[in-house]
Amino acid sequence: MKTFKILGALILLISMASFVGNTTTEKGYAIGDTAADFSLKNIDGKMVSLSDYSDAKGFLVIFTCNTCPYAVAYEDRIIELDAKYKSKGVPVIAINPNNPSAKPGDSFDKMKVRANEKGFTFPYLLDEGQKVYPQYGATRTPHVYLLEKTADGNVVKYIGAIDDNYQDASKVDEKYVEDAVDAMLAGKEIKVTSTKAIGCTIKV
Amino acid sequence: MRYLLPVVFLATLSLIGCGEKAKQNNNTSEQVAASVTVEESGKNDDVKFPVYNFDSFEPLLHKEDDITYVVNFWATWCKPCIEELPYFEKVNAEFKDDNVKVVLVSLDMPSMWKSRLEPFVEKKALQSEVVILDDPKQNTWIPKVSEEWGGGIPATLIYNQGKRSFYERGFTYEELTKELNQFIN
């Protein structure tokens, strides 16, 4: 009972702190927020940061993993996004947010295997210590964040799903991410800035 | 290439198999994938559970009778969902006299209905009602279940005529009954 009280007090404290402090830290980023950079290990062993990409106009930061059926269903479309937009200055940066000890299929070694099998053309980073995904507010895989590089940092322009049909790429009506990147690159307003989708909960 | 996708997809799935079959070798998983694909082309018509799109499913979230509905969104590939299923089963059995009914809404993909969902329900001998929600336009229907829902599963809606709550989280039996008691007392 005592532990409950302590726990309760702790929860209260944390929730109060989140009100007092920056509200974006608890819930993650909202559209228009500036995303923090990170330094995470890529499957080739090198550390990757957004600041490494001096010529980029923006980034497609995609939280994804090996094991989630929805993430797997979107693998080919993520590769296509990178093929289409890397040359236009908006590369894909994939991040596996899962804790490998909770989900062995998402270990660093298994990430290498999967990237090799699928021929990933983009960095596939492990969120070691799981510090980055909570900053972004990612809750599931796959979860996309489109960032626009500005003088004031990387601004969040779109959050959500890749498109509106996970089952069948040929039956997609709305390509949310492509529409958002196209509008961003054209300097136009992004019409749909956030979408929801079923995904696998991030494993802590 | 498109044609290859489901095979690759299923091969991967059988490899992960919610962690149970992680050690399967490639040959086996390819065989599994092949047989599943054949089964799939043998169509889903005779699947044992009712299949809804969201429009036909939505009335299940707004019934106006004396029952308290516990609507759990899950899938066979979702480990935390599987872990909490026994608690929902227990609630369904133990709260019958309180007019509580559990509905297990499977979000398994069509390719998994015959190959994974049916065997799973049979193996676990699930007594609660199982239905399938098959509607890829998730951005349209997720907010109609609850504005609070980001799309993660497990997720649960508890409602009756007087009260309605949504939970995007997993439950222990104690947590679940604690919430449920607010509806039936």
C-alpha cells in the first residue's frame, strides 16, 4: 500500500513537472516544433546525426523495425520513398526504437540482416537506450516524422502514416508522406499534417 | 515484384512468429510461406469469424442495451495483446452475471485469418466473441473509435449506456476489473 502511495506521488510529480516544463517533452513533438538532433549507431557501425547531412533540405525520420507486420508491409514503400526523395534532398533515416532485449528479433545484428536482405539504401539506426523515440513522441512502428531543415533547426512538418492502405500499395488513395514532402519542397502548405494508423507498440 | 511481397512478408512473419518460432530455418519458413499463400488463394470466404469494415463494425461500439461492453483491439502478432487476453477471457466468464460482454476485435491481416487467427483461437479455446475488423483506411476510422487513440494496440474500449472510456494500453486482471467496476457499480 505504501509503495502505491509513493508511486502515486511520483506520478503526480512527473505529471506536474510536465505541465511546468516544456509540454512537448512528455508527449513528443507537435507540428511546428523543432526536432532535436541525435547521434545513433547505424548498421555499418558508424554514428549518424542529422547534422551530417549538410546538403539536405529535410528528413524523413521513420521509426520502424524488423518484427512488426505493419513495418514489414511498408518496407518496400520506405525504400521507394528514399529512392524518390534522397536525390531531392530529403533522405530517409530509419530508426529502430525497440528494446532488443524485449524483442530479440530487433537486435542490432538482426537489423543488419534485414537491411541486407531488403537492400536498404538508407541508414538504419538503433535507438540504443531508447532516448530518441520518446523525444519525438513515436508510439508505434512504422511512425513517420517529416522534418524541414531551416535556419532555426529541423522543423516537424508531418507526423503519421506513410499512406492510407497498409495492405495493398496499389490500392492507396492518399500518399500522405509523398504529398507532404512534395508540398514542403514546393514551398506550399501541407494539407494533411498528421494521420493515425494501427501499428505495433514500441517495445520497452 | 509486387507478387513477391506477400511471400517475403509471410516468410518474415513465420520467422518472427511472435518469438515462438524464431529459430526456424529458411527452408521451413519458405515452405510455410508457400503453403500459406496457397491457402490464401483458396480464399477467406469460410473464415470462422464475422469480418467487418468500419461502417458495419461501428454499431457494435454504440449498442444501447443493458450490457457493458469490453471491446478489446488485438492481433495474434501483438505480444502484449496476447499476454492480456487471458484477463479478458476471465472477465468475460466471471462478470456474466453483471451483464458484461467481452468482444475481441482482431486486427490481423487477411493473410493471417486462416493461417494464424483461427488456429490461435482454437488452441487457446477463446470463449469471448471474436470478430475481425478489416478496414485499411485507418486514419478515417481510428478517431471514430476514440479521438484519444493514436493507433497502438493493445487498446480497449469499455462502454455502456451511461459511461464510455478508452484505454490505449495493456491491462493486468486487477487493472481491468478496477476499471470495469466503475461501469457496473
